[in-house]
Amino acid sequence: FFRSKMKILCQNLNVHHLVAHSKDKDLRTGKFGDILASHAPDIVIVQEIFVLNTLFSKVGGNVRQKLISKAKECGLQYCALSKPPNPVFGQDAGLMILSKLPIAKEYSVTFREYGWKEVPNKKGFLHAKIKLPDEDQCLHVITVHMDAHEQVVRDNQIRQLRAHLGGHVSTNDYVIVGGDMNVPAGTPEFKQLRNLLHPYRDGWGDTHPATTSHGTACVDYFFWSPNLKVEAQKLEDFDVSDHYCLMAEFERINDDAQRYDAPKA
């Protein structure tokens, strides 16, 4: 694992319980489980697989558990989840990380700032620290879901994420951040996002293809640390959500001269 390439899938599953446009949740999640079996990823990062607690029931728990069970059949034995919602009434952040390697530590963080429209969705990020076999470095995988409505809120959310990474990631560790950032590609806000996440880089630069079925919108991204490179990346519409699946194969860089941030001669 990670001696050659590491395949990561990123998917916003659109499993909501408080909106009308999230239909056929069980069917779509089951189909996504079949995709894990056929594509054999090493790590999967998910957004919008919400669990809603009410005084009388826990909505969405069975759908999520079925996906976790299917993932285990595919070798993804380890799972990190958003912290549980309020037991009386509340929805969690809807985040999940599945991994073939043990997760040594996990952090589920709720954003301090959010818009009033996002009050039911305790959006934030989920950080899994994975100890690599026979390696001094760790792999940090973060799935994030940011505010869908207000740019100033998103700016502060990404600053909170960046501060968290600064306090929990060592210089030589490998880092992959992925998720639904709700920032349109090619905009001044996207340039600000890239600046705030420096030195982490993204895949397509300013030429991102659309990542959702809503016109030409691109809001889903991978960012990674300079000691990694991407050997292959693509978008796939598996018809499991209104977002497409991001897939990438990452490879570590052993020669510092090959890093994209290496000094140029």
C-alpha cells in the first residue's frame, strides 16, 4: 500500500433527510457500494451521508450502516464518521472516510461559522490520520463540506481548516483534502481558496470540468501536499448523486527535485 499508487474516491452522495430533492437514498447508496467493489479504491471520502436524530427515531442510520458493511466486504475495513448529532433533534455533518489501512486517530470538527440556512447541517470536516506501514510519515486524509450560500462564511471555514492542518500535520507528512467546497472554479473566490490552502495544490488548475449535474458547476476538489503527485484523475457520473465522483491515483515523490514547489534552476 502506497509503495506504488494509491486510489482515492471522493463522492458527495446527496443522502439528505430535510430536503425534497434527495430521493431513492437506499437504492443510490447500494449502487455506490457496488462501485466500490468494482473500482477497488484504497480510500473513500464521502460527503452528504447524513444521519438525522429525532425524539422518536434515527433517520439514515441504516442507509449509512449498509454502506459501511459493503465497504468492509471490499477490504475497506476502517471507518471514521462525523460526531453524532444532538440526540433529541439534529443532523450530523454527513461525512465519512473509509480506508484499507487502520485509522490511528480521527478528528471530527464542526465549523465555528455558518450561515443561517445551514443551521440544520452541522457542516465541517473529518480528518483521519493513517499510519503507513514501515514509514515515518503519516497520511492525513480530510473530507470537507463547506457552506453553500455565503462566500464570507466559506472563507472563514477554509481558514479554520487551514489552521487545523497547521496544528496537526508534520512537515513531511502526506496530506489529501477532498470534498464539496461549494466554490465555483475559475472565480476570484477559487483563487482565494487556492491561496489559503497553499502549498497544497489541486488537479486541474483553472480548467476544472463540471463536477455536478447542475449546468457547468464545479464545486468538488482534491488538494494534496507537495510530496505527492497524481498519476491519473478523472470524473465519473455513476448516477448515484447530483455530484459526480472524483477519482485519483496518488503516488509519493521520493526525489525532492520532482516536487512542484522545488526551487527552479
